[in-house]
Amino acid sequence: MKDKLAEKRNITPAKAVEIMRKNGIEIDEKKAAEVLDLMYFLAKLIVNQNFKT
């Protein structure tokens, strides 16, 4: 499943760490990768539920 989720990713874990640090959240790259996995999964789920028949 992880390979399928990695198809179209524009934000790397390093970039996520940088963005979160700017907003006062300290996180390492491993945790950032987990957060990104969840966010991409939820985004795909929402699109499928709301825009596909």
C-alpha cells in the first residue's frame, strides 16, 4: 500500500519538517513521513467519497 500512496507526492518529509518548524511544531523526518502518509490517505479518501460516483 505504501508504494501506491507514493505515486504523486509533492511534499517531502524534509519539507514538512521545515514547514512545521516555521509554525512552532518540532518533529523529526520519520514522524513527518507518517503524518504525510496519513494526510495523503485522508485527502484521497475525501476525494473518492465526495467526487466519485
